[in-house]
Amino acid sequence: MSGFCSLFSQMLKLIARTEFARLVKDTQSERHARGFSSWSHLVAMLFCHLGRANSLREIEQGLASCEGKLNHLGAGAVGRSTLAYANANRPWQLFEAVFHGLYHRLAGQLPPGGRAFRFKNKLMSIDSTVIDLSLKLYDWAQFRRAKGAVKLHLVLDHDGYLPSFMVLTDGRRHDVKVAHEFAFEPGTIVVMDRGYTDYLLFGRWCAQGVFFVTRPKRPMACSVVEQRPVSGAGVLKDEIIRVDRYYEARRDCPYPLRRIEYRCPDTGKHLVFLTNHLKLAARTVADVYRSRWQIELFFKALKQNLKIKTFVGTSANAVKIQAFSALIAIMMLRFLQLRSRFGWSLSNLVALLRMNLFTHRDLWAWLNNPFGDAPPAQPTQTSFAFQLA
């Protein structure tokens, strides 16, 4: 008999149960609950993503078919009506809190090395993606006259490319308004596209000691304060400027900014970058903006591998629960990918893990050697914390 529980159960050990119990109490998730625990709710929603269940019926039947293997999960099978009611009425804030707690826990356990840049500043990307919905079913998700949508606003941590913060709004909410809700530590470098151009936001970040790298909207009227010597391949201009187009812009952002003109050596495309970081090399600023593409790749991986483009509930509460559970799932998968010695692609890891979700085998041995023979049975179960040491 194997000394290990299922791969799914070992993945769930990434979530601290004592912390989860505290979050359940803080959010009052089990207030008036009868029989169906919040932990079972979380397990069912993670199974929705990892098991690729397309409906409440598939979640119900998928867990019921494995009911004999659910003891290690600390959960049991669930009826689809019970799950539908929980998604519609239990607070989505519990899943948000689990997501934040898991990020802080896993970010501190990432393997050393792998940073793309030498500077010690924290590098973050912000962007949003639109998920189309039927306005007849999701009447709260207004987007256009005959079309509904939700917008997922995300902050991506470039250390491991883990999602660190998410806000879900209707499709009409502008990116800049949501960006004002983000809070960053002083010294953080935030990279974003030109859709986030807002001088009030830039001025607030400058006052807080937060750096940004973006591309300005054209035309941009400004006064050149200083011409810096040009250095680095492809760099055409490096200027210190002050915004002087409108009085409001000068009032909102009275700080000196840096404007860099750059021609990409590979494509020959002419690009202009705007930043408040005055010490980075101009070529490094261009490379930092290029790294913004990682958040686009993250959105692509999220939509391709997890259940995020269609939902198993129609209420706003159910959609938020499914969105945050998707981020919890992909954070687990990304962490396993980084800690493994095998050269996994994320899509291949998701596919093979789905086939072996309830296989009883050491998770880390399987990750490092998925196609090798299973090790001999162990007399005792090894804890996840011991395996990470």
C-alpha cells in the first residue's frame, strides 16, 4: 500500500488549513451553513478547474465517482444544487483572502535565481482582459447594448510570474479607475501599456516612491529639462521632461519624468517610453517594457488551461468565486512548475496532472520524473513541509 495520499491532496497542502479556518471565521463563510463546509466548497471549485469540469453536474459526478478517494482531501461529494447555492450566496471574499494568503506563502518559497534583471526592485505588470458573457444570463455584467462582459484586472509579480492581486468588474469599468485601487510598496517598478496613462495616477506614484514604465499616448506636449547622453543599442533619445499640455496635468504630476526614444533592433519599430525612474539605463527601460508581454502570456495560459471563459453560475458572486479559484489553481500549478526539476510546460503539466489527479504517489517524485516507475511503498506519509526543506 502506498504511503502517499493523492496528488490532488498533496497540492491542497499548499494551503494552510489553520489559516483557512481563520479566514472562514473572519468572512463568516459558514454562517448558517449546514453540512457543506467551506473547505469542501474550495475543493469542489478547484476540482472544477483541475479536472476540467464543464458544469455543476460534472463537478458533482466527478467527485462522486472518486468518493472513496476523497478522505485525504478532507472533503466529500457534493450535490450540484448545494454547490450552486453556495456559489450564489457564500461570500466570495473568502476565496479572495485564500488567494492573497497563498500568494504570500508561495512567493517566499520560490527557488533562488531566475530574475530577468539585475536591479533589486520588485517588478510588477498590470493589465486587464475581457471575458465575454451573455447579457441575457448575466444581466449585471453590462458592456455594450447587446453584449455582456466582465473585465479581469490583474497585477502580475515577475518573480515567478505569480498573480498577486485581482479585481473583477463589469466590462465597462476603465482600467485607470481600477489602477487607482492598487497599492504598491515604495521602490516597486510597475510596467503597463498606454491605456493606463493618467497623470493623477503618475503623480500619486511619484509621491509614494513607486516607479512606472509605460508608453505615452500621442501627442504628448512637454518641456525638455535635460538632454542625457545616449547609450545602449537602439536608444535614440534620453530626455528629462515636464508635462505642460494642460494645467490639470501639471498640477497632478509636477514631478520630472523621463522620455526615451528607442528603435527596436529586431523589427526597426520606433517606440517612445515614459518613466519616472531616472537611474536605470535607457536600454534597461526598453527591456522592462518588453517584459510586460509576460502578463499577456499569463492571460492566455489562464484561459486555455482553466475554467475561466465559461462559468458554472450566473450571479456576480458565483463568477467571482470561480475567477478567484482559477487564480488559486494556476498559482499552485505555476509553483509546482518552478519547483520541479523536469522541464514542464504549463499546458503539459495541467494535462498530465488532470489524468493523475487521484493517483496515490509522491507529488514531488512524480513532478521530477513523471514517466518513470513509481517508487516502492513507504511505511509512513511524508508531509509537504518536510519535502520542501
